[in-house]
Amino acid sequence: MSRPSATLRTAVVREVLQGALERRVKTSGRDTLEILDTGGGTGNFAVPVARLGHRVTVVDPSPNALFGLERRAAEAGLAGQVRGVQGDASGLFDVVERGGYDAVLCHGVLEYVDDPAEGLRNVVDALRPEGGTLSLLAAGLGGAVLGRALAGHFTEARTALGSDDGRWGESDPMPRRFTAEQLRALVGATGLEIAALHGVRVFSDLVPGALVDTEPDAQEALARLEAAAAESPAFQAVASQLHVLAETAGTPQKDH
Ligand SMILES: C[S@@+](CC[C@H](N)C(=O)[O-])C[C@H]1O[C@@H](n2cnc3c(N)ncnc32)[C@H](O)[C@@H]1O
């Protein structure tokens, strides 16, 4: 069954990230930020961030992903602002500068690294000591449990619910999932201050794509529903992904 588009599913993350980068421009006094996208793949986030006027370095172990990134950046006319480097989270400082970035993205990567605490610590150590922003996106346990149950795979749903790693079985392609509490603890251990936590893809992974494609205005209404539910702990508990925005200590938070 097809699902709503990737752009719609990650709209909440893009919006939160864009707001955080605008605040970082103000606090740093630099219009062009240096951004590191760890495990950035083919540039789902790196290319839109470069389009905002920033310079993005993508570190990824996959040569194929980096090839796709290069092509995508070139097609968007952003080849000069997006740099791909082969490497991984555990050997991050073999390939990029420690303390050299205004913001770091770690989206869909902690699920795959051998040691999430070590991987996240490295990612955070890439931030400038005088101020930086972390954008962390990871698979949520509750969304997987709900998804398996609604697909009629009740035993798998129960396995995921009771497991330490959030997997629903041997054939689960996802190596690890997280609860909001686990992500808060991982980020807290790095010394960063959590500015916001959002549930992502609460409904859009469950809704058949056809419903969104055929109903007039349904895309926009679904995006608004996702945005409204994202900040509610009740919906975060069943989100497919969780997004944490965190800042180095002492960074001014949102203007109110
Ligand atoms: C699910 S994709 C996410 C891609 C992109 N960040 C996004 O959100 O669209 C996971 C990416 O992490 C990369 N990856 C896997 N293991 C990694 C590691 N140990 N360190 C850094 N990146 C890793 C993969 O090559 C892949 O590009």
C-alpha cells in the first residue's frame, strides 16, 4: 500500500529545523552556517538545508549514497554548498573537524550505529564549543508497535513492545528503535539542553496514500494534523519517528 509522500511525512522536522537554523544565524551573527549531516545519505535534508543558504558537509559510509547526493546537489544548482565525505559516526574526526560546526544533523542513523551513546557523543563533539544545534531524528518504538498491530501482526507488535531494542523479530530491517525517554537520556548525557521533542509521522505512516492523493486539500490537512499532534506526549508515544532539537548549554531558546 502506498503512503503519503516523504516530503509530507517529514514536514514537521523541516519546519523545526528551519526555525532552529534561523535562530542560530541570529545568535552566531553568521548568515552562512556550517552544517554537518552525519549519515546524510543522498541528501534528503542536506540539499534543502543548503537551499537555505548554508554550507553542508555530509558524512556517510555508503559510496552509492554519496554519489546520489552529488547528483542531487548538482541538479539543485547547489554543488558548491554541499560536500560529501566518506566516513562514519564512530570515526567522525578522521574526516571532519571537531568543534567546527554550527549545527549537526543525525537523522535516521542512531538506529544503525554499534553504540548509540558513543555515536551521538561524536556528533555533538562536532559542534562549535561557543554554540551549536543538534537535530536528532530516530525511529520510535510506539509507532512500530502500532503499525504492526494495525497490519494484523499482533505477535510481532507484542515482541517489539517487550524487546530491549524495539525490533519486532529477526526479519525486522530496523536494528534499533527508541522511546522518547531513551532519546532524552542519550541527548542529556552529552550535556546539551533539549529545546524541543516532536513526534513525526504519527498518522502519515498509517494512512493509505490514495486517501491523501484523491481528497482535495487532504495533503495540507494531514500536514496540519501532524504538526498539531507532534508536540503532544500522547502522540509522541505512537509516532514512527521522534525528533529532538537540542542546543549547547547557554544558547538562547525560541523567542516568545
Ligand atoms: C535511513 S538512512 C537516513 C539518511 C538521511 N539521514 C535521511 O534522513 O534521509 C541511514 C543513513 O545512515 C548511514 N549510516 C549507516 N551506518 C552509519 C554509521 N555508522 N555512521 C554514519 N552513517 C551511517 C547509511 O549509509 C544511510 O545513508
